[in-house]
Amino acid sequence: MARPGMAIGLLGGSFDPAHEGHAHITREALKRFGLDRVWWLVSPGNPLKARGPAPLDERMDHARDVMRHPRVDLTDIEARLGMRVTAHTLAALCARYPGVRFVWLMGADNLAQIHLWQDWRWIMDDVPVGILARPGQRISARMSPAARIYRPYRIPGSQSRALARADAPAWCFVNVAMIDISSSAIREAGKWTTGRSRRGER
């Protein structure tokens, strides 16, 4: 549910699996960027990754266990819309919810390589972008093609709450304390057992 005038952050990813780090940056985004809500967009799969994630229903169920917050919603809308490209998903959401102010949320690692994404300039031009990173993290992100091209549109971290009401292009890089955990580390440690892995599928 979304009403015109609401500011909604969008955190996309495979969430394979979701973990407390995702929940932590979501809570930080709500505070730091002046958002009314955050939607987790649990994707069918990442086009940049050769190996597909665990089944979507299992990832959704696990994500619901991890992220319990009255202002956070989980959705598989990308799968229902038949989309795998972030720019296409954002365009569809903007068309479906006129008047809603969407903010794309991502980590510093994504800022460093967003220029590899399909139609990435549309994302930067049409939707405000909030970047969350560890203090002092990722010089490569700050010096990335996207950061250089869009430097005139950067909102200082001290004014981060203005991002949700800013007109695109607009982006803001904020430092937040991070939880040292990743989905890949969880998988490599064998702590993410899904129906697929139990069946011996790869």
C-alpha cells in the first residue's frame, strides 16, 4: 500500500538469505533519509550473477522472519511483473504509484559498479538514491563513474533527511555502523539450508 506524498525507500536484492545486516541498514535508512516506509524488493535473480538464488518463496519466508518492523514491507513484485532489471522495476513502480516519492537504497559496493547496470543513468536521473556505507568505506565508490558524473547532485550526509523530498537527480552517501555479516558468508558456512540444497540441486 502506498499513498501519494509518501516517501518509500526501496531495498532490492536476492536476499539469499536475508540477515540482520539487511535489517540494520533498513532501520538506519528509515531514520537517516526521512522515509515513511521501506519496501524490500526480493528479486527473482540477479542478472549479474551466474548462479541463481534459492527458490523465491523460501527467501521470502526467511526474510519475513528476519525483518519485523511496522514500517517495512516485503514484496516479490519483480517476479509478478516479470522483471529482472532494476531500472525497469523502478519505472513500473513510479507509473503504478503516481505521487509516491520512491528512493532507491543501496550499499557503497553498488555505487562502485552501478555504471555496469542496464539503464543505470535512468535510475540516477529519475529516482533519488540513498547510499549506506561503513565509516571511511569504499574510496572506489566515491571515485566511481556514477559518483563523478553526478557529483553536482550530491546531498551532504548532514542533510540526509532532505533526500526523500528532493527531486532527482539527487543522491546522498551516509556512513552508518555496519554488522559484519554477508549472505555469501552465510551460504559458504553452510548455514542457509533450502529445499533446493536439501534436494541436492545446484
